[in-house]
Amino acid sequence: MAKSYSTMIFLLFALIMTVQIVTSNAAEIPETICKVPINELVICLPAVMGKKPPKPTPDCCTVLRKADTQCMCNQKSELGKFGISPAAAMNLPKQCEIDVPRGC
């Protein structure tokens, strides 16, 4: 269950970063997602995009530790729409050594 929750959290981060990049009207984008400023989440985008994404950077892991993990879990269903690799997203918590709540 922890892997599923972790995946959701990181997929949400990637979604938020993708939305910011793709959307030209910044007024429609919230300034923060799950308690993390969007401009900080962009750091993690490479770690969840493409066929063979690189490992998350230490800066990415630092940003992810600030997130409200339950909030990220609640946003899971929206992430696949933005080219985010589910497998990569599932690995981020483990790679960043982030604990996630059960049941997500």
C-alpha cells in the first residue's frame, strides 16, 4: 500500500509541474500544490517523465518532503493525463527515503 500512496504523491507533483509548464496563463494555476510552491515542484519533473527517467535529485527529495502526502494521494487520478511515468512515480518515495501513510 505504501508504494501506491507514494506513487500517487509523486504523480501529483509531476502533474502540477507539467500544468505549470504547459499552461500559459499563470493566473489559472495555484501558487502551491499540497503545501509546496509550484516553482519548487518543477525540480522533480525529470524524475517522473519519459521512458527511463533519472533518479530524483537531492533537491527534488527535499522539496517532496515538504508536501502534504495525503493531499497528493487525493490527486492521484489526475496525474496520468500529463505523460507521467507511473513506475517512476512509484519509486520516488523509496528513492527519496520518504515515509508515506498507509491506506492511500
